[in-house]
Amino acid sequence: MRIYLVSPTHRLPDGSLLKTTRYWTSALTLPYLEALTPKRHEVVMVDELFSDVDLDFECDVVGIGAMGPQIRRAYDLADAFRARGKKVVLGGTWVSLAPEASLAHADAVIVGEADLVWKTVLEDLEAGKSRGIYRADRWIEMRDWPTVDYAKLPLLKWDAFRTSAAYRMYFHWPLVFSRGCPHPCSYCAVQAYYERSYRTRPPESVIEDVRTIKRYGGERLLFLDDNPVAHPDAAKEMFAALIPEKVRWASQCTINIARDPELLDLAARSGCMSLSIGLESLDAESLADVDKKFNKPSRFQEDLAKLRAKGIRVIALMMVGLDHDDPRTFERTLRFLIDAKIPLVKFFTPCPYPGTEYHDEMKAAGRIREADWGRYDYGAALVEPLSMTPEEMLGLFQTTYKKFYSLGSIAKRFWPPPPGHPLETLGYLVANLKTNRFLAKRPEAWGTIS
Ligand code: B12
Ligand code: SF4
């Protein structure tokens, strides 16, 4: 069979599709699905962020996933393909947490990891049948990770990679060490999807991917993990194995990394340049509301200083508009981020992803304001705030974003520069100036900055 794998983009409020010509990384999902596909089938992939989806593409099966507000677009594309007689399979995080709703738009839905069921789904569709919702009865063993063809990363621009040193610094090659997260944060789709399970790959298998990437000339990596340090001993083993590879890497992780000196030291020595860390809130009560009590705001300054001293840049992820937040919270958060010399920040308004505990709580309280999942980005008032009006919350979200990326704030945060890696600091400075421009030009797209 011929299989068309699609990663959709989403629509902006004016109805246009969000497109871009450059991106700093690429998901692994489509090449990974290709690696799981029996070789007798042909696979063609498209990421709609860069390329147009061809609704008349000659194929037998279309596989579509979605990451957030892309779900609306995924459903629309699925309906359009089915109207043209194609069989459609939907999968991925969002689909897995809303399988029945997704099945209304597909011939088959895969809940959870596709690894153990993808082949069966394809066989069934080839035989003209479908069981509807497919769910593996167990998580995969991480040592069985398939070999992904890195030459086919959908968002890697090979011409630019060969010709531009700036692009080589900008593009981060994706790889994975762990899956899942054991923490209970109630708004988090990852812990809901993985049911708080956590697994890590054997370091030697990750190192094989690192060497493949290096053979292509890549030396900047992005761990797609949500929390690679959840099992500190496994993470220490992984970081130690990375040291001789002399790469630079970035990842997401929890602030807990700052509280284990050996782990932090190994991360820095293995080439960790930056970490996206969900600090989420300076208010312990707001953190408790979303079951993120392991974050201790009283220790944030000290924790961040430790990371900075190791030359690791922290990209702070902050939720604003939680239940114990009021208009003063925004100003306090801004001051804190500037004082801590945070190089980049992403602000999030609360987003009740279907399938999460937070969604169920907000639904039971009658506080969900938006039914259209196509609007579920991080810059919308999806939940009725408690201590301000939705308009006030959105206004403050925008003002805080603008103030953080104002020239005055950039100057304060970048002076004095952090120790080591001056080129890296320059890169972050450029990213700040670009975000400053983006915020002025595209206010409608703030909720989807990634
Ligand atoms: C890389 C990544 C990105 C990249 C690349 C996106 C791209 N277009 O290439 C960037 C940074 C751009 C990004 C952006 C966004 N992302 Co993103 N992203 C990820 C990340 C970190 C890794 C995905 C990945 O490659 N994993 C490795 C592969 C191998 O695993 P996998 O994708 O899980 O796939 C397996 C299964 O899930 C399943 N599966 C997945 N898709 C499909 C599809 C089919 C057809 C089938 C059969 C099976 C299947 O089978 C696979 C094999 O087992 C995940 C976090 C995570 N834990 O997954 C978030 C994640 C998917 N992103 C998320 C979100 C919300 C977004 C944004 C919408 C955020 C925003 N700012 O608005 C944007 C959307 C941008 C866009 N238009 O594409 C959420 C989704 C939440 C949800 N409820 O669905 C996640 C889970 C992060 C999170 N912590 O909440 N993202
Ligand atoms: S620590 Fe991060 S990945 Fe883990 S459950 Fe909380 S938000 Fe999700």
C-alpha cells in the first residue's frame, strides 16, 4: 500500500493556516512511524508547517496526528481524505486522549504508542476491515526502539544545513532518551497519555542515534523528552555516556535537576546548553491547585542561579491566570524573570486538554469557555479565571509578554552575560530580538510560539 503520513498545522483566528519556512527542530513522529511500517509498503511524509498537504495524493491510507489546536485541522483533513475515498488513521497524544471523538473522523484510531499495533491496523485496512479503536496491551520495551531514518526529518532543510553555519547552529536534531513522566501535574497531557509511567532507553542505543546524527554533520541535539531526569540514576548514566561524544544539547526537564549537584554537573559536562523548565507559577497555592507541589517557588532563585553558574540557559515556562493569580501576579512574575536573568520565556494561559484531570475539574465546575478545540492554544481564555475577567487576563498576558521582550528587559537580562559559550548567548540575544518583532507583528499567534 501507499501510505501518506501527515502532521497538520493549525488555523489562525483570521482563518489562514500557520506556515513557516524555517524551524529550529522537527518532531520524530513521522519518520518513526515510517520505521514501524513493513517494508512492502511505501511511505510519503508531509509536515504542513512547511509544505502543503495534497488532498488528491495517490495513496491507500492516510495517517494523521495532531499536537494541540492542530486537532481541528487534523479532523478537517481526515474528513476531506475520506470524502475522496481514502482510509484514514488518526493517532498521537490528543487523539489518544479523545479516541471516540476522533473515531468520528477516521477509519481507525490508535490510542497510545503505535509500535505494537500499527502493523495490525495496516493489515486490517488492507483487508477492508477495521476494529475502530486500537490500543496495545502494554508499553514498548525501550530497547526495542526502531532505527529512524534521520535523512527524512520533515522540518530539516538540507540545503540550508549544508550551506549555512547559522542554520547549523539553529537546527537541533531530535532524539529521545525517555518516555513519560511520573509526576501528577493535573493539566499535563503527557502524564495522562503515559498514565504516569516512565521508561528510559539504554544509553548505548541513544548513543547510536547520536553517532548517526554526527555522521550527518549534526552536533546540536534536542531531547524530545518531557522529563529526562525523572530517574536520576538513569539520567546520570546517560549524561556520562554523552560526554565523550562532544555534542551540545537541549531538553525539557523539571527544576529538580538543580537540586542534585552530581546530575547537574554531568548534564553540563555532557554539553547541556539549555533546558526548558516548567516553573509555571511563583504562587505555591496555584502550584498546589494543579498538583505541581514539587516546584518550590521559594527556592527558584537559588535553583536558577545554580543552573546559570553551570552555563545552562533556562527557558522558563510560566502559566498565568491560575486560580490564585490576580493582576498583581503578572507584574511579580515579570520582575522575578528579569531579576533571575531568564534568557527566554514562554507564557501559557491555562489549557484544559481533553483527557486531563484539569479538564475534568474545569468541566465539572462549568468553567470551560471554549468548545472549539481549534482554539486550544496557550494564548486564549479557555477557562473562566477566578480573580479577574477573561479580558483582563488576556490583556495582562499580552502586556507581560511584550514587557519581557522589550529592549529594556533584554538589556537587563543579558548583562552581565552568563559564564561561557558567548556564541550561544549571542544566539539567545538574536532570538529575543526576533521575538520582540514577532510579538509586534503577529499578536494572534502568541499562543502557539514554540
Ligand atoms: C517535537 C515536538 C514539537 C516540535 C515539532 C513539531 C513538528 N511539527 O515537527 C515543536 C517544538 C515545533 C512542537 C510544537 C508544538 N507542540 Co509539540 N511536541 C513535541 C514533542 C516534544 C515530541 C514529539 C515527538 O516527536 N515524539 C517522538 C515520537 C516518536 O513519539 P510520538 O510523537 O509520541 O509518537 C508515538 C505515539 O504518540 C503515536 N503517534 C503519534 N502521532 C501519531 C500519528 C499517527 C497517524 C499514528 C498512527 C500514531 C501516532 O505513535 C508514535 C509511535 O509510538 C511532544 C512531547 C511528547 N512527549 O511527545 C510535544 C507535544 C506533542 N506538543 C504538544 C503541543 C501542544 C504543541 C504545540 C501545539 C504547542 C504550542 N505552542 O501551541 C505546537 C504545535 C506546532 C505545530 N504546528 O506543529 C503537546 C500535545 C498535547 C496534546 N494534548 O496533544 C505535547 C505532548 C507536549 C506537551 N507536553 O504537552 N512540538
Ligand atoms: S513534570 Fe512536566 S511532564 Fe511531568 S507531569 Fe508535570 S508538566 Fe507533565
